[in-house]
Amino acid sequence: MVGLKPSDVPPTMAVKFLGAGTAACFADLLTFPLDTAKVRLQIQGENPVAQTARLVQYRGVLGTILTMVRTEGLCSPYNGLVAGLQRQMSFASIRIGLYDSVKQVYTPQGTDSSSLTTRILAGCTTGAMAVTCAQPTDVVKVRFQASIHLGSSGSDRKYSGTMDAYRTIAREEGVRGLWKGTLPNIMRNAIVNCAEVVTYDILKEKLLDYHLLTDNFPCHFASAFGAGFCATVVASPVDVVKTRYMNSPPGQYLSPLDCMIKMVAQEGPTAFYKGFTPSFLRLGSWNVVMFVTYEQLKRALMKVQILRESPF
């Protein structure tokens, strides 16, 4: 057995909620530079500052990160980390932490296991709930990651900090600006949740049912890696549109659909898979770290809860 033994008592909703948020924050800390590289590659070709001044060109994941460090400083790959952690604590807690509970609500009474339709419905529900609550944090995160900071000249950074970004966006674009791109983000996260959480759920279940692996680290690792790959393949097109639309100044795009049409017209259909490699590296590694940590945290938190409730 690798890691903590599963608890005899199923984890509570509160344990799953807290464990998912904490595990997601830990995964973000480790993989955030890959996410920033993905955003920069996705907006390359439409960013007014980079396109007009021809300040920087990004090539590949490592090249993007190295270029950012060289031109913007060592901490630049972590632009927007605070908003990213705020996002994960509210976002992952809902879409992952509440998934099992919502799945049980949709599962007919007397049924031993949930059907694929029930799991997909649960994934879509928690994904939509999470986006509705956490969208402002995602908007601020993307703005920070997309901003190019080259000193006094050639900088498009307009926020002094995370809270200033919330205030500035609300003041300049209205409160609705903080929920900019909600529709494509709901679409994206419905897809991501189904390809990520549902895939993890099914892969883990099948690996255990067929006795290929036991409920420990190798099983969690394999299930999470498969979930990350599936999520990247199906979610990349929506992710690119979401990133571009959320980062755009007022008036550049009329709607997410307008953004998608202009992308195809100006850059071709391959634009939908810009940043695919960092997306996969990020989602794959993020899923592995998050789900492995999440499984261990659930077990650790349940042990703490049982010890607190025991008389001795």
C-alpha cells in the first residue's frame, strides 16, 4: 500500500470540499508557469501590444517561460498566482468536492452504481456552479497572465495587485466585466469536468473492479493522467476562445462566437489548438498532483475527524 490506507468511514461532503480546494491550490503552485505559458501562446497573434510593437515572440513551452523570465523577470511565470489560488479554492472545491454528492442526487434510489449519463450530468452541474461562483477570479488570473511587463516602456500591465484588478475591472467595465466570458467558461468547464472528473471516476472504478490495481498511488496516478489527456483534447478549442475573449479590451469582440469566427478567419482552424502542448503538460501534471493529493487529503482529514470524535 502506497500512502494512507482508505478510511472505513466514507469521507464527508465537508472533507471532500476542503480537500479538493486544498489539493487544487497545491497543484496550481507546482504547475502555474505552464498555465501562464499556455495563456501567452493562446493570445499570441491577437495581443495588441505584442502584435503592434513586436516586442516578444513565444516558441514552445520552455521557450515561452524562458522568454518571460529573460524579458519580464524571474517571477513573471507566476503572474496572477494569488487570483489563481483564490480561483482554485472556490472553483475546485465546488466542481470536484461536490461531484460525488451531486452524482448521488442524480442516481436513482436502489441503484448500485451511477450510469455514464448520471456522471456526465453531475459533472456539468458542478462545473456550471463553480464557474458562476468563481468567474471573477478567473478573469483577473487571465488578465495578469496575459499582461506583458517590460518596465516603464512597452508594458500593458495596468493593475498594481489582485484587489486593484477586481476594483479596476469593475470600475472600467462594470460589474459584468468580472463575469466576462462566463458562457464560454461554463461550456469549457462542462467539457473539462466531464472529460476530467468523470474520466477519473470511471478509470479508477474500472481499474479497481477488474483488480488491475489497488486503491493507492499507482491507480490514482494512472486515472489522473488519463483524465488530463482527455480533458486537453476536448477542451482546447473552447479554452482558447475563453482566454482570448476574457483578455480582450471592451469592443474587440461582440461575443464569444464573434471571437471564434475572427480567430478562424484571421489565423485558421489550427488557432483552436494554440498552446496545446502546455495545456496538456499543465492539465496532465495538474490532474496527477491534484487527484493524488486529494485522495490522500481525504484519508488524512477523515483520520483527524475520527480521532477528534473518539472518546480517547
